[in-house]
Amino acid sequence: MHETDTSLWRDYRALSFVIWLSIAQTVSWGIMFYGFAVFIKPLTTEFGWSKAEITGAFTLSLFVVGLASISAGSILDRFGGRILMTGASTLGAILMVAAGQVEGLAAYYIVWVGLGLAMSATLYPSGFAVVVATLGSRSRQGITVMTLIAGFASTVFIPLISLMIDQVGWRDSFSWLGLILLLVCVPIHLIILRLERVPGAGQTGRPRIFTIDTKSGPVAAGLRNPAFWWIGLCLTANSFVMAGVTVHIIPLMLERGFAMATIVGTIAMIGPMQVSGRVFVTVFEKWLDFRKAGLLSGIFLLIGFALLAQVRPDNYYNYLFPIFYGGSLGIITIVRGIAVPELIGPEAYGALNGIIGLTSSLALAVTPVLLSWVWLIGASYTAPLILLSIISLISLLSFILAARRKI
């Protein structure tokens, strides 16, 4: 498949390529990322492990994702995604089956360390790298399609996994999820990625797979570009905010006196609003370029936190918050995918995006605990909300500084 000037929407072969990869993304996100939380209750019941002990496995997994993302990106740059992503999906399938056989907490942690490796080579950064290498100037359209489809991962798999656990128990549920990965993601990566355009860097010499050259070449040039560091700060700050809200939105609203049914309704709006944000970018892509999309996402995020600070059971701000917050997350996902080629260039996309992925994954891992410590300042969510608002402002200002050359 070669890059052309034909719109992705009119190129059936290219669009089919992206859709198949997006299906694999949806399954990978739904099973290996969003599925984790659904197993907390049955594992607590079965073994008596605390929530902190169980979630520690996921935190460790996110650290592994971050640490492995640079190597994964470097391999993608040199050799393409077929072998790496097929192998990672196979590993994920095996480890899901293994998760259903664990009898101790140490074994559970080992499984999730391995799943961190699998996620580092199968989730958005890897999918984006393949799309950018294959579609070139049409990569924004491809990334938009991918995020639109994969945006339903939690909507599909959280209730599906809950139903599976109710019907067959948590052990067999892990095995069935492994089988789904094996039957869906492995064939897609093995067959569809034959059509990818492998970056030229892999065709010369004998490259070092697990290291990157910081002295010369496209990675070094990217690291010398201030825009790379500003966009890295922007996206890392955004990950910090997302992790904070994801973990602390329920206790925050309980503290404010909301009923659990209202809280669930509020949270349920975030996913569809993310998809709505991506649809908005798709519909108005001719007028909403990279810079405008990033600015809109940052402004929406600040408005969202201004509303969240005012939510009370006697007003309806809790239903306005997810509109702006979810819309912001939906748009920034697309911005995240195209930031490196827009600001730096498409060469060494995987390695450079992997570096950003490292810091973002670390932010995802440490934020929930950090905000819990901040909560202790006043035994309320006032201080954490102030911190999240400041981080949101930093994210917006960093994006402006990164994109100033696009003005």
C-alpha cells in the first residue's frame, strides 16, 4: 500500500486496512486495559486481597508499558509492526489464560508485568505508528477512524466481561478473553499488516533494536527540537489529568453528596462525549487543523474543571462537565497521534512517540496515589481539584508553545 493524494474515505483498500487495525485496537484496549477493573471484586472475594494490592499490579503494568514503549517504537520504526504486534497479541492471549490460573498475588503481578509488555506494542502508539508509516499525509484521517472505533472499547467490553464473570466465573472469563485476543487480534496483525509500508530505516545496515541514536539521525533531530519537549509536556500533563479524574471522580462526587446512581450516569456520559469530540473533528477536518484542534481540546478541559469545581446535587453541572471533559479527551487523542509528524516530521515516529508514551504512562501510574496524598492536605477534594486545574492550564500553555510555529 502506498501513500497517495486520494482521500482515505474514497480509498477502499486503505480504509479497510485502518478499520481492521481499529478492530484489533478495540479488542486490545477492551481486554487488556479496561477489563482489569472488572476483576477487582471477584479477586477480592476469592483471595481476600485488598483493592490496593490488586490495583498495584495494574500500576506496575503501566510502568512497564512506559519503559517498553521506546523500544517498541524503535522496532516499529525499523521493521514495521507485523512481527512485533502479532507477537505481542499472542503474548497477551497466553497471559490472559495464565491469569485465570493464578493462585497467589505474586503470580498475578508477574502476569500483569507481561501484559504491560504486550500493551506497549499493541495499543494506540503502535497502531498510530503503523498508520503514519502507511498512510503518510492521510494519517490524520486514519488516526481519526481508529480512535472513533476504538473509543467504544470500554462501552463494549466492560459490560461484556461483567456478564462473562456472572455466567462462567472469573477464571474462565480470563481464558475466554485470551481466546478472543488469539482469534481476533493475532490474525489481524499477522494478515493485515502485510499491507503496511515498512519505514525505510529498517532497510539499511544492522540497526540497534533496543536503543536509539541521540547523536545523529531523525531521533536526535527531534530531541533537539523544542516543540518536541513542549508537546511531550502537554500530553504528559493531559495523561496526569485523565488518570486523576478516572480514579477520583467517584469519591469526589460522593464527598459532594451525590447519589451513586447520579455518579454512574455522569461517568457514563464521558465515553460517548469522547466519541462525539472525535466525530466533531472528523466532520470539520477541513477547518479544524492540528493547531485549532489542540487549542479546542485544552480550552474544553479548563471549562470542564471549572464546572467540576462547582458541581453540587442541587445543580446540573455534573451533566455539563462530561460534555466538555469527554470532548477534550476525544480530541486530544487525535492530536496525540498526529503531533510528532505535524511538529517534527514522520521519520522516527515510533521512537519519538515512545518517549512521549514513557512519560505519559508514568503519569498514569503515579497520579492516583499522588492525588490521594494531596487530598490529605484538607481532607477534601478542593486541593486535588486546584492541582488538576493547574495541570490542565500547563497542558494548554505547553501546546501553544509547541504549535507556535504552525501559526
